[in-house]
Amino acid sequence: MKSIVAKQVQESQQFLTFLLEEQEYGLEIFKIREIRGYSPITPIPNVPSHVRGVMNLRGTVLPVVDLRMKFHLPAVDYNRFTVIVIATVGEKTVGLLVDAVSDVLTVGLDAIREAPDFGAAVDTRFINGVFQSKDRLAVALNLEELLTESELAAPPLAA
Amino acid sequence: MNWFKNLNAKPRLMSSFGVLLVLTLGISYLAISSLSKANDRIQSLYQKDLRGVIAVELIDTSRIDLAQKDRDALIKIDDQASVATDINAVRADFGRMRTGIQDAEQSFLTKEGKDIIADMRENLPAYEKSVEAVITAIEAKDTPGAKIAIYALAPLAAHMSADIDHALKLKESHAEDRFQENLAAYDTARSLVIGAAALSLALGLILSFVIARGFSVPLGQAVATLEKVAGGDLTASLDVGTHDEVGRMAEALNSAVERLHSTMQQVTESAANTSDSSQQLAAASDAIASGAQEQAASLEETSASLEQITAAVRMTAENAKKASDLASGSHSVADRGQDGVSAMAAMAEISASSAKISEIISSVDEIAFQTNLLAVNAAVEAARAGDEGRGFAVVASEVRILAQRSAASAKEIKGLIQDSLKKVERGSDLVKQVTLLVSEIALSSGEQSAGIEQVNTAMSQMDQVTQSNSAQTEELSATAESLAEQASHLSELVSTFTLSHNGNGRRDQQAQQPHEATAAHHSSQAQRSSSASRSLLTATRSNSAARPELKARGSKRINARQATPAIASPSVPAIDDASFEEF
């Protein structure tokens, strides 16, 4: 457990880290609206496979994206400990299905390294960089790239 | 003489008889011809000589009579009657004289004879005339004239008388000649006939002797040989050497005896082979019987083991049942009074409590999770709020910490619960395993029982096979026995004959007897073994309740089994039956 003191350092950024298949990913905090537990998802026909459906958030209907599907990770059954991260990108609000949330981290800008080539796991367009989170590396995701209209379609498999 | 010996009987006999017949014919011919010659002589004697003599005698008597009558007439010159008679008589005499001369002419055929008779005939008329002169004188009663006439008659009469004598003498000498001839001929003929007869006799004797010998000797040899053969000596043979029927008979006899001899030899060989075969049969029967015995012994052992297995299975099933009862919670009398809580019930209670606790814990977990989420949300808001949110962020982080702690405690408790659940599970797993094992034991007991049943079936089949084996062995040994009997019988029969390889006949007879006994013996052994196995099988099947005597019985049986190999003595039946009485 890390105690977090949010230092307003101009050269740092705050990330919310979450887990996907034991791999930590980070999202900029300002893009995060809310974090919720599992809610029922209504499947919608004729959508790409990584879009699980839609959910009702206090009257608002938002699409739910299964990041596992998006990253071509094996699918798991979702239970009540599954977390949905509500994120906003511009005007779009999307729910992201993740395994669990870890922490809110403040990371210095100079601590963010360039992303190496992961190979097939993640298309490097989505990756802003990597940073140290506890004793592992977390991948900073580029939400915009993740959530473009055309990207709501299944991305081509990274080689 | 060999060619004669080689003639067949018929030609030989016929030729011999023929010779004798020819001789006889010859003698007959001789005799007949001599007789006929003699007959001729006698005929001639009679016809010529005697009749000639008679004829001349007639002339003579006539002459004498007429002379007499002349004198009478002279004397009785005065008696006319008697003179007449006498004169008639004289004329009759001349008649007779002429007849005589005629007859004599028939009988005097030689020149001399003929001459004499011719002389007589010539003389006769003059004689007659002078006699007539006498008669005339007498008739004229001229006695002196008569006397002169008579004196004139005298030379004529004398002439006639001389002729008559001559003729008689001629005939006499002829007759004597013929007589002498006859005598000589008789002598000759007699000698010839005697000689021929003697020759015939000798030849006949010789021939009969030879022929008789020619038949009797070979026949005698044949008889002797046949008697030898009848007596059993098949090595006898007959050497006659001739080629007549007897010789061929001898040859045929020889070949017959040879055939018989070789046949008997073959029979002897066959008998020997048969007795060998019967020995082999007996040995095979031995082997089978001993195999059956071994089989029966194995069956005994197997059934003893089966009994033990059955007992063990039974005990196992009982124990398994007991264990199952224990596990499932049904109490037996012995167990009541213990703590009364079965494992399954206790475990069920623990499981229920644990489940409840798990529920509670999971709800605590959920609360912690939600709290965490809220805290993260708060942190996010605080971060977005920047400076103003700093205190909020602190609060949020504290809340997070608390949430994490409670989550951690919940996790611990969960872990403990899971641990105890695991242990309970393990316990129930163990119980389940025990139950499973028990049911498996029960199953395998069932299978074992089924297996034992199958083994029983197999054993009864084996017993049947052993039985049929022993029956077959009996038959085999019976066959071997009868075979041996036949062979020995055969050998006996053949041994009465004398064959050229003597001594083999007796041997086989003696060798068969021990094997016959052994064969019969082993078959009875096999029978006993099979009856033993049968009784054992019945014991195994009827073993529904495992009795502790089983082990004792097993050992007793082992003792009996050890006793059975001592089946060399005839007291065996007693031992076997005594041991098997237990069943």
C-alpha cells in the first residue's frame, strides 16, 4: 500500500493504473470520470466484437468496450469484482472493462519512457509510454487512439 | 532208373503191368501153341494112327474071320444052312475088308503107307477070287476041291497078313515117333513156360518192389514230414527228388510248410510288435494317469486356496460393510454408546457453518471492494480537483487503506475458512474416498466372488476332464490289457510250433504281465484321483460360511495328499478312502 500525497508538481502526471491479464496499464486521470463495479451490460447486435454492449449509468447509455477483446487477450468471465472504468475522450464516454483497478499514481514526466516493441500484445499506437509502478512496468495508454471511431472497429492484428 | 522214377504213377503202373501182361500173354501164347501142337499131334495120332490101326485091324479080323468061316464051312460042308451062313459071313468079311481098306486109305498118308494099302487093294480081288473058288467048291460040296482052293488061298492070305503087319508096324512106329515128338515138345514147352513164368515172377516181383518202394518211400517220407508238421515242427521239409506226382506232392507240401512257417514267423513278429505296442500303451496310460493324479493334486491345492480366499473375501466384505455403515452414519449395536456423531454429520455441520461464514466474508469482501472503488473514485476526483482536493485525497487514501485492510482481513478469514473448508473437504473427501474404497472393496469382493465362482466352474470342468481322462485311461489300460492278452495268446499259439528262430515266442509273454498290472493299477489310481477332486470341489462349493476348520482341513488334506504318492503298495485304497471320509 502506498500512501498517496497528490503533489501538484508541474512536471508530473497522475495515472489510474488497472490490471488486464496481470499487466498494469495506466490512464491519465483527467480522462477518467468514474470507476464502477460490474453492471449488467446489454449486448447490441451488429457491433464489433470488442464492444460488449451498452450500460446504463444513471440514465446515460454508454457503450462498453472489452479491453481484453481489444487487445486480443483471452476472454474471461466477468463477475461482480470486475471493474468498469468510465472514461471520456472529448465528447465520447465509454466504459472499459478491466480486471481490477490498482492505484492512482503520480508519475514524473521524465519517468515516462518510450514504449519498446511489445510484439503482438498491444498495437503500439495505443501506447504513450511505460512507467514504473511499484515493481513493474505499467503501460500508459493513449485513450484517443484507443477510442477513435474507426478504432471502435476491431484493430488489425499487430504482427 | 531215374527216368522210371520220374514217371507219373499211372504210366509207371501201367507200363509195369503192361510188361507183366505182355509176359503173361507170352506165356499164354506159348502154352496155347504147345497145347495146340500137342492137340494136333494127338489128332493126327487118332485120326491117322489109331484109325489106321483100327482100319487095319478090321481088315485083319475080317481076314481071320473069313478064314475061320471058310474052315467052318468046310467042316460043316454038309450043313447047308450053316454053310450058307458062313458064306454070307465070308462075303460080309470081304465087305468089311474093303471098308477097312477104304478107311486105311484115309489114314495112311505117307508114301510107304499108301504103298502098302495100295498093295492091299491090288491084292484084294485075287484074294477074293480065290476065296470065291473055295466058296464054290464048298457050295458044290467038293471037299477036296475046297481044300485045294484053301491051299491056293494061303499065300494070298499070307500076303494080306504081311501087308497088315507091315501096316500095323508102320503105324506103330509113326505113333511112337509122334509120341516121342510130343514128349520132346512137351519138355520144351514145359521148360519155356516155366522159364517164362519164372521170368514173369521175377520181373513182377522186381517191378512190384520197385513201384511199391517208389510210392511207399516218398509217401512214407511225406507222412513223416506231415506228422512233424502236425506236431508243430514247421522247419520240416521233404526231399523226394523225383518229378512224379509224389515228387510234386512233396514239393507242394514243402512250399505249403514253408508258407506256414513264414506266416508263423510273421505272426510271431506281429505278436512281439503287438506286445511292444501294448507296453507302450500301458506306459502312455501310466503317464496320463500320473498326469491326472498331478492334476487332481493341483485341484486339491487350488480348492484349498480357494477356500482360504473365499474366507478372506467374506471377512473383507463384512469389514467393508462395517466401515460403510460407520461412514454413512447407521449405527451397529457395538458402536452405540460412543459419541454418537458420525463423521459425515459432523462434516456436514462444519460445511454448513463454513458456508455461512463464507457468505458473510464474501459480503465483507464486496463491501471492501466497493469501498475501494469509492476511494479510488474519490482519489480520481481529488486528483482532478487538484489543490482543493488534497485533503480529500488524503481522506480518500485513508479510506482506501481501511478498505484494503478490511479486504485483507476478509481475505485472511477467507483463507482460514478455505483452509478449514479444505480440511473438512479433505476429511469428507477422505470419507468419500473411504466410502468409495469401501464400495470398491465391496465391488471387488463381488468380483472376487464371481472370479471364485468362475474358478469353481473351471475346476469342475477340470474335474470333468480329469474324470473323462481317468475313464479314457481305464479304457486305454483295458485296451492295453486285452492287446497284451491277445499278443500273449498269439505267442502261445505260435510257440507250439517249432520255428527256425526259436526262443522268441516265450519272451514276450512274460514281459507283458507286469505292464498289464501297471496299466490297470494306474487307471484305478486315476479313478481315485478324480473321485478325490470331485469330493473336494463339492466341499469348495458348499463352503458358504467360512469356517476356521478350513485351515485345519487344508492341512489335513495336505497330509492326505502327501500320503497319495505312496501308491505303490496295495494297501492304498484303505488310506485314500479314510482321508476322503472327511468330506
